[in-house]
Amino acid sequence: MSKSPLYPLLLLVLIYSCSTPATSDPNILVQEGFIVEKLYSPSENSQGSWVSITKDNQGRLIASDQYGALYYIQVPKLGSKEAVKVDSIPVNIGKAHGLLWAHNSLYVMKNSDNQEESGLYRVTDSDGDGQLDHIDFLQQFVGRGEHGPHGIVLGPDGYLYMLGGNHTLLPKKFNSVQKPVWDEDQLFDAIKDPRGHANEVVAPGGWLARTDKDGKDLTVIATGFRNAYDLAFNEDGELFTFDSDMEWDMGSPWYRPIRVCHIPMGAEFGWRTGSGKWPDYYPDNLPGILDIGQGSPTGVISGKTLDFPDRFKNGLFVYDWSFGTMYYITLIPEGASYRAEKEEFLSGNSLPLTDGIAGADGAMYFLTGGRRLESGLYRVYHPKNNSTASPAPQPVTEEQQLRRNLESFAMGAPADLALIWSSLQHPDRAVRYAARVALEYIETGQIEKELSSETAPDALIQSAIALARIGETTGQQLAMEKLNSMSFPSLSVNQKTDLIRAYDLLFIRGDFGREQKQQLATMLAPHYPTTSNQVNRELIQLLVYLGDSTAVPKTMAMLDTLAINNTSLPIIAKEVTERSEQYGGTIERMKSNTPPSELIHYAKALSYATTGWNETLREQYFKIFAKLFAANGGESYTGFLLHIRDQALSNVPGHLKESLRTLSGEELIKVGSTDLASLPQPQGPGKNYDIEEIVSLYNSADEHGNSTNGEKMYQAVLCSSCHGLQGSGSSVGPDLTQLSNRFSAKDIAEALVTPNKTISDQYEAIEVVMSDEKEYWGRLINETTDTLTLNTNPLQPQQLLKLNKKEIQSRHPSKRSMMMPALLNRLNEQEVMDLFAFLKSQAQKTNLQN
């Protein structure tokens, strides 16, 4: 019997009608046309919380638990209903923040609580039986926790590129594209974080390095990151990362948003601890190409590796853990670098994004988890695309090629001094930067010879910066003389700030006396203030350092007219802040009462001034603090202000100190405490709840809970003593406003029953052993050169213990949480449901207000 000509069409219709169209996960918002599906839950299979992923040469995925083992993952084909197959890899290694399959090996960036074990490992199949069985420790990177060793990728040159967070030490031996003469480079010492974070960390901060396949030739490529987690190369062979902010700095002039960074060879991004972070416009560092706002950056994937529509091929996908948001970053070549634009690609509540990879099928596979949160493996793909072809590289710009040539000189290629010198005055900032980095590898006598006859402003400034960093006294004196010969008023705004920075570095690193300081003050003082705030904010610091007596009255006269609110600071939208209990409350409080951050900058600069004051000016100055104290910033905001005020008071005559302290708004600084006797009391009887019971009660709270009584239970079990909620409470632990949106029932239950299981670096306590063997435990509140201040009782924030550093034998992070276990055990089951109903209502209340 012959078949009808319509048979193929009828068969196609039959197949289509019998198939089930793919549907996207309804809990995740993704751009139109894409499908997201959850493939696997490691948490439900007791396989930990996955934070890094790669794929091997057989197309299998490999993932690592943050605190445990490695796993092989075989995923079903697109459209298939087969189950994911997961097998543990029988090698004694894991705890990886970065995984890479390259050179027929698995490279592992291990991040261990035992810092001596942290670093780069290679795992191979030594006997060819298809099983990884041999481990080599290639490079030790001493570091731990959320700021330890991180991501690793393969470069187009065959080298391995890897990141270390700002708590990660470089090995003792390494090469560097930059001259490794890193320093803090501050005219005045930075104010350390009042809560103690990263106070012992010095330059270069977070770093990026590369090594060969055997881990023998390590070269530092870039420095000055805070805590970049992952990196990727685009189709042009250029390198990018996504660096983190320090949320406790919010409201201060040194706060840096999370940002995408293009990383040329030899880049410095200027992160320094506390208030010491360099402004983007400093010529001795490079800016990010896109500020996004607030969050916790994790994964970075290049669009070129994915089988997505063409418009996604030339950019990056970057992950934010805190707000469960994945952004697509469009990269637009601009001169020797790029500019960038962002759009939300994917988002969801309870979606702590960690890492991702392009699968062999061109789909994106991404992980959620970290800090032992409920973990997941997801796949996102576009059904209309089935080609994994990479895009054609964009044409290399003239500036890019020049920048790469200059970078090669700093990496060992024979130097072309004429090209380097002419490039110091190139109109492109990235080219000038690369030229100055290359110049520092030229013999200083040659630099001095070229400088002696130079008159071009940019060449003078850039070569002076080089000599400030690497030169001896003769070269630094010559640089100072050449800078003094320049006409300050004739320079552009950026040239003026570059010139001031060059002066700063010469004074910081050189040996210049009182006479030279007075000479420079006499030259610069007539030009202050200018019409540019960028120039003024640098001039005021230098003039105060030089001892100029006119700086104080001039500054005080202009503060009332200064545009003090930093309206250009990117702050993420409310619909994003609501995805995070950790950040959201603080950000929304700050948006409602934004600190005048530029005013803080001038107040800080004037706090070091010893001349130019009179009684009226002092009173006017100290009244500024009342305005500053009344604003809302990050968790360290008030502590930074107190330090600035105390520095200013140190320059005040003794008989005026108390009156000026009072004038500064001392009464606005309130330290809370918990009055246990006045708290509501539960009816009970309580019980020892386990995780399963708490999960069940949490899930029943919507139907059976009473949020009114739950508010009383919130107080009864002391939640507000350590946590914030709707803008009030404490900051010993995370804000709870978006708890129900941010974490699963199981995550919440585990945190309540076993709070010691996972402790974020941000909220960990420390243990201190004194020379007399006495031991102390508590939250680090403040650290100075000589003392540590601990809060030893989270219920009494004002209960502080000050320890002399000279008497400390040892200190280390505690494995015991500040949160007390069994807090729910005083409540009966109804009261537990009431408590959860109240917490859920707070997230709903915030959503309705939006």
C-alpha cells in the first residue's frame, strides 16, 4: 500500500500533538523565549551546597560542595524526561570555589578552613582507567572562607587564570605584570572598619594571577579587587570579572558598588581596607566599566560559549548571590577598553546564585547554594537555537592594539621607550595607564633623562607617578620640580586631579621637608576652591596635609552650597532589594534618609587640620556631625563618623572638647540593650524541636498562624536583639524582613537548630587567648593599632571588652555562632506557627508597599 504524499506532514503533526511542550520554572523570571528548569537538588540527596561547576572532556558536569566532595553529573538531553545521574568522585579533595577542566586534568581551587591546605590542585587519571585518582598540590594560596581562593578559567593563551579574594595571600614567589611595589598610598592613614572587617589586610588586596598547566610559573596579572569570585574571557580575548561591594560602607564617600571590571594586563583597581579605597579617577588605578549597585557577585559566563540568540553572544552573564539576580552585560568597545550596559536576564526569590557553565549542548547550567543553603542545579536554554558556534571576534581597535603592545613590554618583551613615552600623553586613559606600567620597567636613569626635557602635562604627570613609585631621591626631586613648573589653571579637570595624585604619591613615598610643603601650599592655595568638586575633594586633602591655614575657612564657607548628596551612586531598585533579607532592609533605610557622603569626605579631610580654626568655625564644623549622625548608612556608618569626630577632637584645645562633643549630636548615637524583664513571655510548654518539625510548622503558619501573637513571640525569643526587621532592631545577624522570600523552610529550620553549622564571615565571632591563658569570645566591634574591642554578649550590645594587642597570644575565627541554639524551644507549636506567620507577613507587607 502506497503512502500518501501528506504522510510526512501527518506524522509531524502526530508527533507534535503527542509531545509535551517544555515549560519554564514558574518560580523564576527569565527573559522571553527562554526556558528554565530545575534538574536536581543536591540538598535533598545529602550532597551539600554546590558552589562551583565545570565540564570535562566527555561532556559531563563536575560540581563541588562548598564544604565537601566533588560530583560527576550527567544531565539528560534537552527535552528529555530522564533523571539526572550524580556520582561522587572518589578522590580526597573538594571544598572548591573554582573548578576547571583543562589539559586533560581537573584543576581545583580549594578553599579550606585549614588555610594551609587552600590553593590550586590538579587531579588526574594516572592509570587511564577513566577514574580521577591522583592529586598534585600546585600552588598554596593561604586563605579561607568567603574571601579565600576563588574562580579559575582557561585563557586563550593556554594559561590558567585564577582569582584570590582579599583575605588570600599570594605565594612567596611570583612574577608580576605590575611592579610589585604595592602600598596603601594614603596621605592620612585609612580609617579601619569599626567592626573589624579586613583590618589586617594590606595592599594588594584581592588579586588575579595566571600560571602554566603545571602551576610552576605564577604571574600576578591584576590587583586591587575586594572579593571577585569568577572571571571570563569574551570573544575578543579580553578578561572580565564582577567585583563585590562592602555593604557596611554604604553612605560613606569611599563606598564602592558591585561592578563589572575589564582587566587589562597589569591593572590595579585600588581596593584598600576601610576608608582607604581609591577613587575611580585616580590615575594609578583603573575604574570598573559598569557600577550595578549592591549585592554579592558570584558567577561570570561569556555569552560566546552559549547557544543563545545572537544578541547575547558578545557580552557577559553575571550572577548576584544576595538578590538572586542574573544580569546580562552588553559590552561596547570604546577605545582601549569597553563601556557596558546591563539588563536583568533571570531572577527569583530564594535563588542564591553561585556558579555556572555552558554545557556541551549550549545550554547554561547554573547552581544555587552556598553557606549550606538549599542547593539546586538548573538549566536555562532557548529552544529556537541549536548552534553552539562562537561569534566572530569584534575588530581590534587601534587603542586596544596599542594597549596590548604596551602590556607586552611589562611582560618581558623588548621595550620601545619612544612608544612608551609618547603613549604617556595618549588621550585614552587605559593607554596612558599601560604606558606608565611599562615605564616602571625602564631603568630610572633613562626615565629621568626623558623627564628633564619634557613639557607635555600628561607625560610629566605619568612619569612623576612612576618615579614616585620606583625612583630614588634624585628622580623624585626632579619629578617634584617638573610638576611645580606646570600651570595649574591651564590644566583640564582630570589633569588637575592626576597632578594632585602625583604630588600625593611623591610625599607619601618620597622624602620632602617642611620647606617644600610650604612652597607647594603657596602655589596651590590660591586655586582652591575650583568649580570642580572632583578637584576640590583632592585639593582639600593635599592642602590640609601641607598645613595650609586658608583651607579650613575656605572649605567651611563652601559646604552649605556643596551638592552634598551623592545622587550618582547606583542603588538597586526596591523590587530587587526585596529578594534579600541580608541587604534589603539596610538599603531601603538608606534610600529613605541618604547620608550626605560628599560632606563626610570634607569632614574627614578637615579632621586632620591643625591650623586655620577659630571658635566660630569649630562650632560650625562640629554641628556637621549632627546632620551626619541623623542619616542612615551601612552597619559601620556610625563607627566611621565617630572615628572622624574623634580625630577632629584630638586637634581641639582640651577645655573645648566636651562642649564640641555635645554640639556634634552625641545624643543621636544610641546603643540598644535588651531588657529581659519587659519582654512578652510565651505560654509554652515548649519542646526540643527538630528540623522536620520546624519545617512542618513553618509550612502550616500561613493557614494556622496568628501574626499578632507572632510579633510578641518575635520579642519573646529575643530575635530583635540580634536581627533587624523593617528598619529597626540590631545588626549582630542578618536582617529578617525578607526571610521568607530569601530562604527555604529547611534553610530556616537548620539555622535555628544548628546555628554553628554555617557562619558567614560577616557575622562570625572570634576567640582570643591572652598571654596569661585567659580566653575571650565575642564579636569584633573595633580594632585599632593597639587594641581589640569585643562584644561578648549579643543581648547587651553595650557590653564591650577592650583587650591590649600586646597581651594577645592568639586570635582566630570562632566555630561557634553568636546565635544561641534552641531559641524556639520555649514556645509551643501554636506559638512557633504564630512567629513564622509574623515573619512571613513582614515580607508581604514590604511587597504591598512596593
